[in-house]
Amino acid sequence: MDNTPTAVLLALCSTLGYGVSFVLAQFGLRWMPPRLGAAFSVPTATLLFWLAAPFSVDMAKADMHAAVLFAGVGLFFPAAVTLLNFESNRLLGPNVAGAGSGLAPLFAVLLALILLGEALRPLQLVGIAGIVGGVMLLYRGQRDSLPAWPRSLLFLLPLAAAAVRGGVQPVIKLGLARWSDPLAAVVLGYTVSSAVLVGAALLRDRNIIQTLNYRGALWFAALGICNGSAVLLTYAALGRAPVTLVSPLIASYPLATLLFSFLFLKHERIGLQLLAAIAATVGGVVLVIVA
């Protein structure tokens, strides 16, 4: 059975979760700093995953090597990516931060070619170039509104997030080849990430409970659910199709961020460059799908 259509649908659905999470972060960051938001959002998703695990995870099919890979990924994703995304979101805004993180397929595809031996067709390469070019146009359209810091240094934050996000996808793919359970992958990875984030927050502020803001906590809880759902969909897509297909599709989520920004933040203006960015990204997605 060809699982490609299902993988494409799962990947595109995940972009909605990633996109809305960048916008929700703008609301949460009004009440809580990034480190506290991360220490609240990721554990919220982890709790929900653990509640679902007894009904969905088949331990009879568990594989220890895969479990180690999933847990090892949790040291970096979503822990490090969440912190980097929140900080870049605070400094750059949701659309620029989302656009920078959209470069993840460059890292994912390169590692998939090396680690998994996947093949990249010429049309896919053109599609990836279109997606990357589109998200970079989203960044260029707003660069004049960035803070006074060196812009190249600011953009390193979402770029680092993209490197981590892209780098873990082939590793997850390796693990899913041995234990094909996306929920098990997110449970293990998110549990490790939650321990890292909460431990780091407690080391920095032992009175963390007293500094929590209930409004910020609610926003970050919603963000954690959206982002966690998107990660679960991503892993489900990776279990059904090559990284070279799934990763570029997921990288189009800045379009979802832009859409939700229009709806809830009212910060964006439509111009020729924005339209060109959308056209390039959508065209790239289409090429990746049909290649």
C-alpha cells in the first residue's frame, strides 16, 4: 500500500499546529519569559502524551535501540528548539522566527542523504529551493522592523532552531524503522525534554511556582498542545514517507504562521514581495508533492 498520500496529508496538517504555535507564543510571552514558557508548554504536551500512551502504545513491539534514539533526541528536541523559538519569537516576531526555522529541510535532507541513503529527484530539489526561497522572502520583507542588534546575529537563533529541528528528523526516521510508533517516539522524547527544561528552570529560579503567571501559563499550555500535536503528526508522516518528502512540506508552516498572524495579530501588510514569497513557497510544496 502506498502511504505517500497519507504522509503528505499528515505533514501538511502539522504545519497548522506549528504555525499557530508561533502566534500563541506572542500572547504567552507577554506574561512569561521564554524559559518559563518552555518549562510549562512542553510538560503540558508530555502529560497528554502519557495519558494517551496506555491506550495506543504497544509495548510488545517495543525496541530498545529505537527507545534510546527517541530519548536521545529529547535532549535537543523539543527542548532546545522550544527555547530558541521562543527567544527568536520575542526578538523577531512570529513571522521572521517562523521563516528562519523554515530552513530545517536543508539540514534534514542533507542528513537523510548521508544517514539514510535517500535519493533526491531534480524536481524535489527545485521544490525545496522554492520553499526555502519563499520563507527567506518572508524574512526580507520585515528586516527593517527588526531591533537594532546586528541582524545576522539575531537570525542565528531561528537558524539554530532549524538546524536542530532538521537534524533530528532523519534520526527519528531511523528509530521508527525499528519501532514504528510515533506516539512512543514523542512520549520518550518529550519526557526527556520536559526533565531538561523543568530542571533548568528550577536551577535558575527555585521560586518558579511563585513567578508563574496564570494567563501566560494558559497561553503556553495551549501552545504546548498545538506544537505537540504537530510533532506527533510529523513523526507519523516520517514513519510513512522519506525525509526528503516530509521535511520540505513541514517547512512551509511559515505560511500558516502568516495566516494566523493576519487573523489574530493584525501586523502584516500585503505587498508584492509577500505575494511572491507565498507563491514561491506554495509552488515549492506542489513540486515536492508531485515529484
